[in-house]
Amino acid sequence: MQHIPFVLSANLHGGELVVTYPYDMTIDWAPREHTPTADESFFRWLATAYASTNRVMSNPDRRPCHNKDFRRNNNIINGADWHNVPGSMNDFSYLHTNCFAVTVELSCDKFPHASELPVEWINNKESLLVFMEQVHRGIKGVVRDRETEEGIADAIIKVPMRLRDRPAVDLQLRLRELRLKKLRATTKTLNQKRTENQRRTINKRRTKAIN
């Protein structure tokens, strides 16, 4: 990380359906306690960008994996508010690098069979793409000397106005919000069709059994 300055990362886990974000460790080593970073709102945005476009997480009719129902939290949660994880990669990345990292629990089955992997890919493909797109948020570029055009090391940039006050940036944010809204609607439609197909299959089997 010292040589390649990553700015966005996601750890892919299994066994649940939820996206967690830092901090993962509580302040007083409590078993669980909401422990937000200074960038709580942005981390919630990153987690929501994934969870809201995931085919399974966004399905309101899905059953909880275990005894915790993350649908009440829109399938995102502060890591420490779920369970205390000292020394997590997410916390290390946030505190010691420029990287914002979250953890994606992408399946109820911690060890899915190889035959189920294509379905898991379909469930998470759009979410992964939307999450990666978030890397373009914020200010980026190279600060150069006006005369020599050489890069200036350790340059300090000050923004005199909020980003949302800039029309171009505000339009970009609005377009991304509209795309997320469209993806949620598409995901909902696909889930409804899948549920209807399952019902039809069950009804056909019942009809055959009766006949």
C-alpha cells in the first residue's frame, strides 16, 4: 500500500448478506457498539451503493440467513455494531492509508458449491461494478507548476466551496443517484419474476402430483 496508493477496497466474505464498514473495533473492547469514523456518511454511501444493487440483498422477501435480520438496516451496518473485530483490514486501511474499505458478506452459504458460483456471480456482478464506480467520487488530478508543468510534491489543496454547490458535480451526483434508483427498480422486477417463476414451478409440480 505504500507503493500503490489504493483508495477503494472491498473484502469479500461469506456466511451472511450484509455490507459492513469501519470501524470494526469498539473503543472500549465492548462485544458490540456503534463506532463511527469521521467519514461515517461516506462509508454508509459506499455500503449502500453495493447493498442496494445486489439482487439478493435488495430482495424484500428474502429470509434472514441466521438470527440477525439486516433488512431493517437496509443490509448495511457499522462493523463494530455487529461484532468487535480488533485489527481488521478495513480499520487499518482507513487509519494508515488513503484507502476506504468495506466488507461484503455476499452469501448465506459460507462455502457454496462450485455449481452455485455462476448464480452468485449474477447476484453480485452489478453491485461490484457500481461499487467500483464510486472510486471516481471526490477531487482527483495532478498539481503542476504553471511554468515548468512539473508535478508539485506534497501540494495542499483548499476548496473554497462545498462540492455540492458546484453545478457540474451536483449534476454528476444526481445522475448517479438516478442510475442507482433504476438499478433498484430493475432488481426488484427481476426478483418478482423469479418469485413468480418459482410459484409456477411449485404449482405445476402440485398439479402433476394430484393427477
